Amino acid sequence: MARRPRQRDIARLAGVSQTTVSITLNGKTAEHGINRETQQKIMAAARELGYVPNVTARALRGGRNGLIGVHSFEPLFPTSQSSYYEEMMVGIEQQTIRSGQDLVLFTSLHQDDGPASIFHEGRNRLRIADGAIILGFDQHDDELARLAADGFPFVFIGRREQAAALMPYVTADYDAAVRDMARRIHERGHRDVVYIGVPDDAEPRVERRQAFRAACADLGLNLVEEILIAPEDLGTDRLTGVLDAGATAAVGEGARWLERLSQLCAELGVAIPGRLSVVGLDSLDATTHPWTHFEVPRRDIGARAVTLLLEVLDGRHELTYHERLPCRFEPGATLASAP
């Protein structure tokens, strides 16, 4: 097998020093006063020899190699027809291309000797990239703290309060979107509402619940019940109970809860939105029903994460910098005036 051409081979062919070749290939000619004719000779020699830079070695030396990493502790491409992360990944890819960078996907899920970890066998596997975008609901704040302590730049998607002082993040402005939805419910005359969502403590969902409670208090809405339950565990008896308590509007966190409400209302003969208005607090990929809801700007979040990471690499932000992008209201057809 032929030996890969090296910088000293380029230097010999171009008739310059290896140091001059290194400076040129690393894009620092202006800083060192290397003229255009010398640059052209070096690049012509590199093309003739078929030289490809060793990006891993460049990264280990602390240089920039134009690689952006994407890492998640959970699958980004499920086998179902819809993926919550698909739009984010599209935004990441498109902005990476626009920025003249390359994308590298990392996963910790192949490891079978313990929990998923960026530091497989004690090594930071992301190190070959200039920096990384980290996303996913699973929280590994100890891993993020270790990355930050090592000085490795990253941006994460989604609010992570425990790790917020480590590196910047970009997320959706759930607080403003939820408060806007509550206001719209109130303007249509509803005063008694039920909230139905996920029985976990993932920070985006906690933020939505807190925002809705606060909005109810500000607007004078009566939160009849907050039901945190798996969709399949929600039955007609529970729904009948909140209807008997006076609820005229239901707020569901995602498509599965909205579809379950639709099914139960059909069984009980409860008209949507005639008797019960129903709204959603997320993007709804897995349903064709005209639900009133808001759309999380997932593609914009992915694109902004790339730009933000590049800005961090350029030293343009403090590590505590955070951004919240506005959600878009979708009127649908399931929010009506209170009966």
C-alpha cells in the first residue's frame, strides 16, 4: 500500500519549508506574510500529491478542523414513522452545510459494559470534532460537567438547569407559548381546565407545567386537576370526573394524549370542541386531527445550535449564554368558546 503524502512531501515538491506548508494549509498565511504565489505553489503541490489533512491530529493539537459533532444518549432515528428529532437534525445538517462545516454523528448506545458515556474507556470520544451539539431528553449532567471541565466546547438543545452554568444552550420558549395558550383559553370564556401530561420530570415538560400553573393563577383559571399519566392509563371514569367537576377545556402535552382524549370523548358522546375544547402544547407530527396547538421551532433550534456553537468557538459568548426561540401558534379547530 502506498504511503500517504505528508507535508514534507509537499514542501519538497513546492520548494519551500515544511513550516511554510503547515502555515498555508492551516489558513494562517496573512498572519505570517506568505505571498499569494507561494500559496498557489503549495496548494498545487498538495493537489498533485493527493494530500488529505489528518483532521484527528489537527484536533489533538488544538486546531480547528471544520468538524461539528452531534451526540445523544438516546436513539435519534427511531424506527417509527415520526421522530421528534428529525426536524432538529434537518436544521443541524442544513446550517452545517451553509457554514462550510462537516458533521459527525456520535452515539454512546453501542457500549455494553455500563451506562452510555461520552468517555468510553476514559477517553473523550468527541475530541476529533471542534465542538459538539448535544441533544435528547436523557440527562447526564455529570458527563456535561466533565466535558466542560476538560475545556471541550459544546452547545446543548433544551433547558438543563443543573448544567446551565457549563455551556450555552438553545431551546424553545415554552413559558411564553404556554402562557399564550392559557390566555387564548381564557379569552374564549373558559374558567375550569384540566391539564394532562407525562408522568416524568424532564425539564421541558416541567417548564410547561409550571408555566401553565402560573398562567392559571394570573388569569383566574381554575385548574380542576393535573393528570400526569400514560395515555393508555387514562380512562372514561377519570375524564367523567373532571367533566363533572366543570372542566370545559383540556390541555394535553402531546399527540398521544390528544388522541386518547378524542377516543374517550367519542365513547362518552362528548363533543370536541362543543362540550370540551382540547389544545396541545407541542408539535404534533403523529396526528392528522386539526388540533389547536403550538409548534416547537425544531428546525430553527437545530440550525441555531450550529451557529451558536461556531460563535462559542470564536469566543463570542459567555458560557452562561442561553437562547429561547418562539413557538408558533396553530389555531386548528379544537378550541371554541366555553359552552
